[in-house]
Amino acid sequence: MKKQLFRFTRIALAAGTFGASSIALAAGNEIVIGQSVALTGSLAEVGKDYSAAMKAYFDYVNAKGGINGKQLKLVVKDDASTPAKTFQNAQALINENVDLLAGFTGTPNVSLLVRTKTLQKNNIALVGPLTGADSLRKHYGEEEQKAEQGNYQLGADTMTEGYIPQLFHVRAGYADEAQKIVKQAVSLGMSKIGVLYSDDAFGKTGLAAITAALKAQKLQLTAKGIYTVKTGDVSDAVKNIANAQPQAVILLANTTPAAAFIKQYRQLDPGAQLFTLSTVTAPNLVKAIGVQGMAHGVGISQVMPMPTNSLTPLSKEHQKVMAEYGKGTPISYLTMEGHVVAKVIAEAVRRGGNNRASMFTGLEALKGYDAGGYFINFGPNERRASKYVDVTVIGANGELMR
């Protein structure tokens, strides 16, 4: 691990050398937010939409005069969902004197920043990382346990990072999503539940969350199947899970492997109820499956209010902002999350977050903040803003229903 960290450090130093000239230091009338997301590669659609929604909200705020006389500037770097590149981008952004980091994506990516103590050493806040890993959102007092032990072992079902005061989580965790899905399955009379998970940090932490949720219901996993992220091949996992004939299967996967699993699994067991976490978006899943009606009935847990519901103030605002400043980006749960993260940052600035140091004070002041029907509950010792989870179902026409 020491050699690995040394290599990352050399990359970071090089990035900082070249990055310092790419962006001017934060001007006195600007709050600069740095973001590393996938703009290319397999998760490009996720990164582009998430970032576009954040920028749209900042543009909306800036058009109204900004906050406390300051404009909100978003600086985005592409990491192609590669952890090493995320590490490099984070170092470059920090060296370029951004006031905070926001909207980074991926459990392995954020975990690497924690293990290398990139956030801790620079004492810079990272708001709204797109990960529900519970290992990254431990309670205050549950300090880092294994962060110095290198990467997780593939044979292990859990990994622990510990409480990180620099991480401000806007979304609910995978444990919250797991509990909601398991409770829904049990309420429908299902007790035999299987899980598909990936051989990375996301899969390991998600599996631990599902196992814990089942235990709370006095149940055990009926079957589990693992797939390799590098290949995305789920064929062995499909066979292993189908052999156990579970009534429901929870997919801990991004859109592409989830679509591959559904297409193969439906041929072996068309009657099983399939669920995914919020890592999957319905439009992209339907598109990836490519077979009419095959996504029908798939349940998806959501960590944001429905963006197309015009009854909530937040949804109305999001629709207005995207129509004016996010043209070309379709509204989704993903854009809603980007909107909320940007709104949280804007409110933190309003409450005194004028630079890197004071941003913590501004964020910690958001206890009970109503973002329009979605409540934020940060505090001096609390970094988990919300436990909101809803479950939607893909209808026959591919649209989401509640």
C-alpha cells in the first residue's frame, strides 16, 4: 500500500504543478467549488447529468445576484470514474485553492481520498459525494478503523473507513436503502432474498447493508452472486442466484451490469421480483436492456423526492431551474440530487461559508434546513443530512411509478 500511495502522491504533485496555472486563485467575489466526475467512460451519463444540474442551480443563484455579494463558480474535472484520476483531480483542485469540493462520484473513488487522507490533511469539505457507502458515514466517535490497511480484501464482506468530519453526505446511505427495500419485500410476503454485488468497495458495503437489513427482519441471504467490475460479466452470478430460486433479488450494481443481469435472469426466472438501489436510473436501465417490457416491475430505491412531482416546492424549483439553465439535460432523480447538493452549498454560503475554513461552520449550521420538502440535518458532530428513501417501480411503458 505504501508503494501505491507513493505513486498516487507523485501523480498528485504533477497534477498540482500543471493545475495551478489552469485556474486563477479564488477571486474575492467568488466561492469556487471543485468537482471530479466521470465525463467520459461507462459512467459518463451519470457524471454529466449530476454536474449539469449543480451548474444549473449555481447559474440560477448567480443570475439573481449571487449570495452575500459572491458568485458561485463550479470547476469540473473528468476522472472517467477511475479512483486514481479522482485522487489526482482532488489534489489539483485543492492546489488551485477551491473553497470546497462537491459532487464527487463513486465509493472506491471517495474511499481512496479518505485512505490517503487527502481531505483530512487539507481540511477541506467534500459535500454531496455520490455514494451511499455506510463505511464512509459512520457516527461521530466511530473513528477510522482500517483506513491505513490499504484496499479491502475481495474475500471480505465489509470494509470500514470510519467517521470523516470532512465528508458531508446529503443523500441517505445504502443501509437506509437496504432497509427500505427489504421491508417492502417482506411486506409483500417474500422471505427468500438474493443479492448481486460487485467486487469493489460499493459491492462490499452494499452487501453488508443488505445482510444487516435482513438480520433485522430475522432473515438470512438465500443466495449471493459476485461479478467483476472490470469485465461486467454477470453470467456466473445469474446461475448461482437462480439455482437458489429466491423470491426477490437485490442488485448492487450500476446500470450496465444491472441491465445485463436482468436480461439473463428473466430467462431463467421471469417471476422473481428484482430491486436495484439508487445507483441505477430508470431511463438508462430501460435503454440498456433494450427489450420492450423487460424492465417492467423492477423496483428502484430513491434517495430524493420525485423530480416530476409538481406538488413539492423543491420539485417545482428544480423543474424551473433546469428549464432555464439546464436546457438539454433531461430531469431525473440524478439531476434532482445535483440540484439539492448545489442548494445546500448555496445555503451554507448564506450562513457564513465564505472560504475553505468557514465553510464547515456554514454547513454545520444546516440543522433542520428545509430545502423545499427535503430536510437537511447537518451539525457539529453530524455529517449525514438525510435518511429519506422511497421505492419506485418501472411501469410497462418504462416510466417510473410510486
